[in-house]
Amino acid sequence: MSMWTLVSLPTLIVTLILIIIERRHNPASTDWLHNLETWGIARLTAISVLPLVPQLHYAALVDGAKLPFWLALPLFVVVIDLGEYVFHRAQHRIPFMWAMHSLHHSDPDMNVLTSQRHFWGDQFIKALTIWPASMMIIGPTPAMIGAFGLISLWNLVLHSRLPINFGRLSWLLNTPSYHRRHHSRLPEHYDTNFAALFPIFDVICGTYYRPTSFPPTGLERHPEGLAEVIAWPLIWDKKLSENQQNYRFL
């Protein structure tokens, strides 16, 4: 079994389970084909091109190997999650990053496969920014990276159509209801709930809103073929209303 197969297996298993649950709970049609195309292209480039990106190595402020695992892992997760929050805010602020990120928001009805609907170029920017920056703060061990990979499977759950809502405790952990507001088509919901795992960063930065409904998601424009999936940043704003084009701005 190849390393990529081994790493991808938990994601595939959890995704399949969530799809089955989603279909039983609400058998709505989804843009599954373009989600799978996007997933496949991202994986292909990750395997073939991402290893060619220069690896930035700097001395970490904290060596995770010198801390007990029960302390090092939570610290690593919080640091990575903060980096994801900052990166996500930048995706909605910087025009060329929004042009790429809008592919993720273009899904007409957010579901578990939306978690894989990311433009293939996003990973290269992360490889040069938040990933090395996070490891400059705390140097992870292989065990910490593996554990974080399992924790990251929650990203599949929070993109699902499952009606999970922590209500007054929604500031503790991201949920499908919390994240659906971020993907909402309704202008009054724009630029809220950016958190990846921990909404506390939204609370601190003033972008936290407790979810109270199940809003529609997506953009007016979405891919109409594999070529558009590949070249999305070049064509994403064609035929979009001015309101939707300005969705990126804080």
C-alpha cells in the first residue's frame, strides 16, 4: 500500500460514511461531479508538483519533541488553526486569493464533498506561508502530525448537511450549522464564521455569529466542466453580479 493511499484511507472512509448519512437524512442533489474533479486534480498536483516546492526550514521557538505529547499536540493544533484562520481571512480579502477560494464557495449546496472543493493552487500558497510559519512556532513530531491528520477529519463533518448545532456553545467548536452560515448566499451572512476548528478566533476578531438557520449556499457562478475547474480563477467572475463579486471584501 502506497503512502498516499494510507494517508487518504481515513478521509475516504469518513467521507463515504457521511455521504450515506447525508443521503438518508436529506437526499438533496449535490454538485458531486465537480467536487470529485476538484479533489482529484488537487491530489494529483499534491503528489506530482507539491514536492517540488522549496521546503522552508527554520528553527522552531518550541520543540514539540521536548514537550509531553498531551501538551505538545494541543499547542500544535491551536497554532495550525490560528494559521488557517488568518489564511482564510486573507482568502476573502485579497482579490487573487478570493478568485481561487471562490471555487470552494461556488458549491450550490454545501455537503461533505464540498470539503474537497478547493482550487489546486491553494496548497502551494499554504506550503510557502502558514505551514512553515506554524512550524517556526512549534516543531511537530511525526506522531503530532499524524494525530493532527485524524483531528482534521472533523473538517469533513463540518461541511456536511447534518443538522449539528451547539447553540449557545457554538463558540467552542466548528459545526455544520456554524460553517454553513459562512457559505451562505445571503448578504447579511457574508464575512462571518471563518474558523476552521475553533470559533474562539472569530470571537476574538469580531466575526463570530451563532447559527440560527439553514441558509442556501453557493455563488451565482459555478464550474460547467473540467476545464473551468482547472482554470477557475480566470473565469470565476464571468456573469457574476456585482454583489457576488464583492463577496470577498471584509
